Amino acid sequence: MQTEQWLLGLFAGGTIVLGLPVARLKTVTVKTRALLNAISTGVLIFLLVEITGHLLEEMEELIEAAVEHGTSLTPALQYGGLFALGFALGLLGLVYFESRFLSSAKNGTVPKARAEQVAMMIAIGLGLHNFSEGLAIGQGYESGALKLAWLLAVGFGLHNATEGFGIAAPLSGHRVSWRFLGLTALVAGGPTFLGTIVGGWWTNEPLEVLCLSLASGTILYIIGELLHLGRQLKEDAVVGIGLLGGFFLALLTDFLLIGAK
């Protein structure tokens, strides 16, 4: 039933809204902002490690198979080239976008606008990552593995709830509209639903590799931005605690997903 498949994608991507209300907190101290920002950074650091680790592991397996069986390294080189292309586009694309369109706000004195820009960048990076999650749900459902598709949807839904918190953290202390928060939720969570639909129509591993590589590059750039914002708050001890907390929070949700499988 196609409706069930779409509902799985909607649930997995929709939970991202659970963490967004943090952005509406009216009174936020400098220490609280530093902690929230650092937790967001920790979550993204884990995602970067998880995504790039998965891609590099796949590449290593292709190289080992070629060496062991004396076959061509062409598949590994193609995979590596696609990874390098996606990673570079994700990282340098945001560098160009910011220098071209956001430099005035970054160098000016508009902290709220800057916070919204960082939050939207986070949403874009997460959206690329979540599209690949949607592909996995759609492909699992279409192949007849309904139980796996449900487990993936629940696991990704738990994970995306922490990602919503990561989007909201840079916005804490600023009055942002529900409309803007809704837009970030659509940008970050919508691709999960879209990926679920595409995954049910068409299975394509290179597309998934490209999406994950793009996500890795964008997340790396965003981590640099969040670390810069954290240093400006001058709360090193709080930042260290937040980084650990965010990293292990994301790790816990990942373990829950693995256990569900």
C-alpha cells in the first residue's frame, strides 16, 4: 500500500519538529546558549563521523575485493571519485554561497540574521543526509521488507528529533517566527519523505553515495561555523561538556536504531 510507505517517510522526517521549540526560549543565558550550540555541534560531529566512515568503509571493501580477486580497481575509483565530487561540492558550495550572498551579514552587526543563516545551513546539510535515509526506507518497503522499513522509520525518526534540536540551538536567545522554524523543518525533514517516494520508484546506489557525500561536505562546513560561534561565547568548559553530550546523544540514538534492526 503506497499510502503506508508515504506515512513512514512522513513520520521519519516529521519528528525533526520536536526539537525546534528550543529556539523559542525567551530568556537564555550566555552559558545556556554555549551549551545548546555545543550540543548541536556534537550531534553534527557524530553524523560526520558516521556518514564518512560508512562511505570510506564501502570504498575499502571495493579495493580489498579487487586486490583479493585480481580484478579491476575501476569500481573503487568510480566510488572514490563520486565521494570526492560530492564532498567538495557540499563544502565548497557553502563556502561560495556564504561569500557570495551572506558575507555582509556575517561581517555586520546583525546577530539574529546570522543565527538564522547558520540554522538554515544546518537544515540544508541535514536535508541532504535525510534524503538518503528516505531512500533506505523506500527501498526496504518496495522490496517487501515491511518490518525493516518500519524499524528504519522509527529509528530515523528518533535520530531526526535530535537533529531538530541541532537546528534550533543557534537560534536560542533570538526571537524567531514559527514560520521560519517551519521552513527549516521542511528543508531538513522534507527530503526524508521525498527520498521515501524516490526509493520506492528507483534504486540507485550512486545517487545515495552522492547525497551522503554532499551531506558530509556541508556538515563539515557547518561544524566549523558552530565552533566559531562557540568560541565567541567564551565558555570553554560548557562547550566541552556540550560537545560530549551532543556526540553521545547522537550515538545513543544510533545504537537504538542498530538494536531495532
